[in-house]
Amino acid sequence: MTQFHLNSIDIGVAAAYVLGLVALALLSRLKITTLKQQFLAAGQARWPVVGFTLYAATLSSSALIGVPGSAYAHGISVYNYDWVAVLVLTLFCAVVLPTYLSSGVFTVPEFLEKRYGRFARTYVSGLSIALMTFVDTAGLLFAGSLLFRLLFPALSLFEVGALLSLCAGLFLVAGGLRAVLITDTVQALFLIGVCAVISVLALKAVGGWQAVVAHADALRLHLVRPATDDVLPWTGLVTGLPLIGFYFWCTNQYMVQKVLAAKSLDHGRWGSLFAGGLKLTTLGLLVVPGLCAPLLFPALEAPDQTFFALAFSLLPAGVVGLVAGVFLVTILSSLASNYNAAATLVTLDFLKALRPHTSEARLLLAGRLAILSVMALSILWLPMLGAIQDTLWNYLQAMLAYFVPPVATLFLMGLFWKRANAYGAACALIVGTTLSLGLFVSIEIVGILPLHFLVAAFVIFMVSAGALITGSLLRPAPNDSVSALVFTRAVWDRESAALKGVPWYKNYRWLSLGLLLFTALLVTPLL
């Protein structure tokens, strides 16, 4: 069994990295006096920063633990969550992002209010805050506590999680989103380097890729699995997984806020496509080491220990400390991003809505208090983690699969169907959520319905879409003000005319096509 401990060199390197990166972020912060500076980094992020911070957000502590662990236990199919992101991001760049930016919104639910009215905004904002607090943060805190409890078994889950939450909250209050963006950019570079080294060393240790192939059954090395598969059936791959991807990249405040911080539409698009290209590297950075791990550690106590087992056994002293430092900052940065996104929703979708004439200074103070409040709630939720430790990965994916399809319905239908109105949106949210709760209880708790959660997500989406269409047709069509929030052929044609003469390397459409072709070449042999 691999021993998990840090020597004095490792501790020194880890401490130096954490303190240095936090100091860099805080020293480069703006004097925060406006909501845009606190929540959107003053709208000055260039495309490399946008791309790296998006990628770093997905290469979180949950992913560092979950992806290699899933590859260790089930094989390469976990990579489906990464390459499908490319498909979603091209749609995001072409349709969703320009609509967001043209509407001038700070939050995703704010966009929904312009499209459907106040009820949709309040409902989705509340759901988003709940998911950020009890799903996203839960996974991050568990992942962070795993390392520290391996190193220091005497520490409790609550103690580690509370300390991490406190540090992340204070970091965000001090520096705002700009500090998070800078931290994420540096983090992404270090994470890519560290994971690449681990991957190369893991392949070398097992005798190369041929050794992995020789010791693995065929199913572990294919992305497409049977419809009866319990992990990721092909039916869920083509239905529910793209829906979760659409929610995560296109409607999740945690991710969208990073793109809204871009200095222009072009920088937002280039950065998003750059993030899509970086996502493809997950195959070599996280999945391949996870496939190698069963040959090196056939008797791990839990698959979630895969990343740490690889790092502590393959890397020399000092570098292990760097990994620990990078991992810690990843946790803090991801938590800070979650808290910032949740606080943005609380401040703008609830406080400002209730008191529209409140000064920006008071709203900024309220936003900072909201950060601390969300932080406290996440700490109070920690005792529940003890009951879900053994199924955390499924918990994270299933919660999204059950509860976000109605939200995805509102966005997809609202972007392409002008006739969708407020009454239809309310019907979709109420009917969809009712079905979500029913299927969640029937499948996950009682176990009387043999349906995979990704397939259930598609069922919820279709029923929600039916409710939206029916409800919309029962009430008058919305007024012409929603036309600017709907993507039409005329919008595409106007953009086509504007793109004439733009060099191919600056034209997001050619860049999107190239990224899609590269993805197809990479993924096809693995199907």
C-alpha cells in the first residue's frame, strides 16, 4: 500500500507555492469599488485567461480525484464527459454567448427574466444557489479533505472542510473574481505540467500503452458501452450527457461568469474554444494515468485514492510538495469561484430585485456578506458528506441529471422558439421539477425503476419541453421585446456578413470547425 506523507522539503515547497500564488493574485487585484469589478473582473479578461480559467475550473480537485478514480474502476468511458464539452462549447460560441453579451446581463437568471419574466429568474437562481452550495461545493470539500485526511488521519472531515471554506471565502472577499481568474490561469499551467509528468511516468512504470491494452478487457478501452451498463450506457451518452454539458457550460453561473468577464465577444469566443481544446487533453492527463493505476496498485482501498497513489509513488521529493500545493490552491480557487457565483446570484437576483434603488456600494457590501453566508452554509452541510462518501461521484452527476433538465429546456426552447412565453416557462419548471423529484426517489432512493440517471435526464427534458410548448400555446405570444433574445437565421446572416474579410485564425466559425474535426479524429478510434 502506498504511504501518504510529506517530508520537510515537500511541506516547504507546498507552502511556498500556496503563499506565492495567493500573493500574486492579491497584489494584482483592482481596487474593488463596483459590482462589475467584484463579480466580472471589470470585464477585461483576454481570451487566454478566459480559456485557462474555464479549463482550470473543470480540472478541479473533484476532477483530479474523480476522473482517474473512475478510469481506475470503470475504464475510458469517463472521457465522454470531456469530449462532449467541445460540441457544447461550439454551440455556446455561436448562439448562447452573443445573446448573453448583447443583453448586458450580469447573471444567467437575469437573462431568463428578460426572456420569461420574474418567476423564471427567481426559480432558476434559487436552484443554482442550492446546487452550488450542496452539490458543487460538497464535491470540492470532500476532494480536499481526502488529501488532508490521508496525510493527517486525526483531522475530521468537518475540520478540514471548514478551514478550506474559510480560506477560500476570505480570499474571494479580498480579491474578487479578478484574483480568481489570475490564480486559475497560473494553476492551469501547473496542473497541465504536473499531470503530464504523472502520465508519462505512469506509462513508463507499467511498460507502455501496450501493457495497458494487454491487461485490460475490451470494454474498459471503449467510450461506447452497452445500453445495460450501470456506469455510462450509450443511451445516456447520446441523450442525458449532452444536456448536463449544456447546463454546465451554457447556463451554470459558475462557468458563464468567467466568460462574461471577457473584454469582448471575440475574446469570449476564442477563450471558450481554447478551453474546449484544453479539455481534450484530459485523455492523456487524467484518464491514461487512471488506466495505468490498476497495474501499479491492484488493491487500492478506494478508487478515489488513484491520483494521490500515482503522485506519491512516482514523483520525487519536492515535486510531491508542488502537487500538494497545486491541489490546495485548486480547491481554494474552485471554492472561491463557487462562492463568487452564488454571491452574485444572491446580490443581483434577490437583494437588488427586492430593493432596486439600493446604491452600488451597499450592494457590493451585501455581496461580500453573501459570500460569507454561502461559505457558512457549505460548512454546515459538511456532516452530510459522511453519508455520501462512498457514492460521491454518482451523487454529483445524478443530482445534475435529475434537477437541471428543466433549466436546459428553458434556455434551448427560449433561444430558438420566439413563441415560448412566461406561462410556458412556469409550466416547464413546475412539471419538470415534480417529475425530477419523482424519478429521483423512484430510481435512487426506492430503487423500483431500473433507469439510468442520464436517461432519466432526457425523459425529464422531453416532458419539460412538452409542458413549455403546451403552456405557451395556452397564453398569448410574448411581445416583440424578446426578439433580441432569440437566435434566428437573420442573426446568423448578419454575422456572416460581418465576418467577411476576417482572417480565418480570428474567425470563430473556422476555429470551431477545426476543433470539431480534431475532436472527431481523436474520438473515433476509441468508440
